[in-house]
Amino acid sequence: MNKLLIASLLLLATAAFGAGTPKVAGQWKVHNSIAGNESDQDCTFAVADNKITGNCKSEDRNMPVNGSIDGTKIMWKLETEYDGNPLTLTYTATLDDSEKIAGAVDVQPYAVTGEFTATPVKTNKEK
């Protein structure tokens, strides 16, 4: 009986801890501010076993996304290009109780950094 009680309390504590963090899987609007340049992307994320996959669309580009979630830390990368040169954008943030994800974005190989804010897109069921 004690084992059942302990397991139930652990399950309840885990559910309560995860209730405030944003649900990462789904559609997001990502706003970037990098070196004085503003841009927006529409991203769709899937999460399985703490791994993030999906894609982001910006203008005429569809860019695959790969990343991970480790506790409250989230990171994803996407590959794109600028003037024919390959770029890797790495997004890092800490998940909190807000509905948004906000953090830093690093652009390589240019070693330029900036900030981003991701806002979930509400589906018709969630409105």
C-alpha cells in the first residue's frame, strides 16, 4: 500500500510541475531580432522522448528543425542560407510558466547573436 501511495504522489507532483510549462508540440509564431534585423517564422514542432523535430517557414523557405528538451531547457537548430552561404541558427531558452518561449538565437558561422520570442498559435479547438 505504501508503494502505491508513493507512486501516486510522485505522479501527482510530476503532473503539477509540468502544468505551468508551455506545451512545445504544435504551431508557433517565432519573432527574431538579430543584429538589428527583425524577421518572423511559422514553426511546427513535434516532441518525442525529449527530442524536437519539425519545420519552420520563413518567406519562401521551409527549414527542418531538430532539437531537445532537458528539464526546463529547450534548444533547437535550423539550417538555412543567406546570399548563398549556409547558416545554422541555434535557439536556446528556459521554459517557464508563461505561454511563450523567449531566449537567445546564435547565428553561425557569423557569430552573431540575437533574441527571439515564440508564441503558440491557438487552434480552433483552443480558442
